[in-house]
Amino acid sequence: MGLRDDEKLIRVALDAATAAPAGDVPVGAVVFAADGTELARAANSREATGDPTAHAEILALRAAARVHGDGWRLEGATLAVTLEPCTMCAGAAVLARVERIVFGAWEPKTGAAGSLWDVVRDRRLTHRPQVRGGVLENECATVLEEFFHGRRDPRPGL
């Protein structure tokens, strides 16, 4: 797939991010089948559900596995997400056997697809998805910056 195709996927993930409940970080994830059909989409809902695993990627992978013909194996699928996956989400994508991970903004604090760690390309794994990061990076980062801007205390030292 080309960059323009991946930009379309990230735009769908950006749309999914708008469904994040109030108080949840607006990250969106969408799983597409090999033919481009959308299998599932989700937004973070960790705060709303009180579930530490309710990251957008995990929720989308679970939903896609329920509708995909090969059970939990999402071979040939692409996971598009607005933020670089953390170790949990990167590991889940590897275990689900997704073919590709496409993401928007890099996450230098917790990213596990090339920033802080590179879980998905570890040569010791039996499955390593292709990865393209930084797709529509500025648009994805802006959504996150706007979310966090309203939550920071403007007083120095607080």
C-alpha cells in the first residue's frame, strides 16, 4: 500500500478517535481486512470503563477477531491507529498476526513500534508485522495536544 492509502486509513482512525468518552485520551484504532474492508473500530475507553486494557487497539482487535473468519488470527489485516502502540497493544497486534500496523503520532514515552521500544520488529518473534509510522503525524498529534492542553494546570510547578 502507498502513503496515500495509509493516509486514508489514518483518517478513518482519526474519525474513530472522536468516539472516545469524555476524559479518555482520544486515540482511535481501526482494523481493516486484506481487501480493505473495515472489520472493527474503537476509541480508548480506559477511564470510562475502569479497564486498564481498554486501549483503542485492544478493543478494535478483539472486535475484529469476533467478525473475522479465522477466529483470533487477523492474518492479512492492517491495524491503523492514531498513536504509536504501547507494549501491550504492539504485543497484541503481533499475537493477532496482523500483517501491517500503520500509525500517526509517535509516542516517545511509551511507544513500542520504534520509539522507546520496537516490540513488533524483535527478531526473536515468529511474527513481525510491517510498520509505517508518522502517517498524518501532525493531525494525530494535534488531537492529543488539544486534549491535554485543557487538562494541564497553567500554574508553574503544579
